Amino acid sequence: MAKKPPSYENMVLGPIENAPAAPVAAEVAAQMVPAEAPDTPPHPAPRPRGRTLKDVADPVMIYLNPAAVKALKRYALDQNTKVHSLLLEAIEDWFKRHGLREPVRADTGRPR
């Protein structure tokens, strides 16, 4: 039988002893002077985040025989690629054979 997790309902926390007071920390910080002011800002500007695949693509669900999925996974592993990439390649070939010119891969703006 699994043990019950401990209950913290009746626990009372007291004041923290020996904690430095805020004015002391402020005094220490005021005494610290940087050796030389840098020309660059102290923190780099945040990098703009690229669009995710979820933002630029629509999902499609496909049901395959488990043996086919296993074979795809093994082939992808042997080719050092992903099943997703193999399926996109197959769909791109199908588009070409049927004269469809729309792009298959969603463009996230990131290098592949």
C-alpha cells in the first residue's frame, strides 16, 4: 500500500533568525564601484524569438499500421534523420507527381 504524503496543514513557520537586514545589504551594494563603466549595456538585448512550427503550420494526423511506423522509425534512425522529414519528403514527391506547386514545408525562418 502506498504511503500518504505528509500533511503541512498544521505547520507554522516562525521568523527567520540571523537574516541580514535590508539596509546592510544596500550599504554593501553602495560601496561596490565598478572598475570601469562598459560601453555596452550590462545585459544583451533579448534575441527575437523565431516563429515556431506550431505558429506557421497546420497539423495533419495520419494513422498507420504499427509495423509501418516501426519500419519508418528504423529507417529514419539508419539515415540519421527524423520520421517527420521522411514524411515531408514523400508528400513533396507526391505534390510534384500530381502537379501541385504549393510549398509543403512550413517556413519558420530558421535554418534547417
